[in-house]
Amino acid sequence: MAPRTITRVDLAEAVYRCVGLSRKESAVLVQMVLNELADTLAAGETVKLSSFGSFVVRSKSERIGRNPKTGIEVPITQRRVMVFKPSSVLKARINGQVVADEAD
């Protein structure tokens, strides 16, 4: 089986099937959720989704890197990066283990 990418349209379709909103309302709802996540992360705050994981913004300081092809040292500017930390529930589910939250 080829790897599959879940798209925004797939999420909207899932909301349409499970919640019963119209397709247009489902697409708007998904977009609103993604915008809220992006705005919160851009402000430097952490987003925690229970039983899924946390999106954390980290600051990386300036450092010296090296071009692996030429060996020339180049400065890498300071920047902010986003890191995803999966919850123990998600880790267990990925590894095929039964999770207490989902057994109900």
C-alpha cells in the first residue's frame, strides 16, 4: 500500500460525514481550527491536543554550520522552529497497543 497524505479536504470530508455539517461549513470549520493553531504557534505559545500531542515553538540561537560539500563554515542565523511531541496515547496507538482511552 502506497503512503497516503491526509489533506485539508480529507479533514473537511471527515467532519462532513461525522458531524453532519454541510461540506462548505465543514471546510470553513477545518480552516478556522488550522488558523487558530497557526496563530497560537506564531505567537510563540504551545498548542496541546489531549491524547494526540503538543506543538511547541523553540528558539534556536545563532551558530556556525558547515557546508558538507565544500567544508566552508557558514553562519546559521537564530530562528524559531516548531517541534511536535506525540502523547503517550498516540505513541501506543502507532505501535498497535491497546489504549485505555480508546477501549471504551
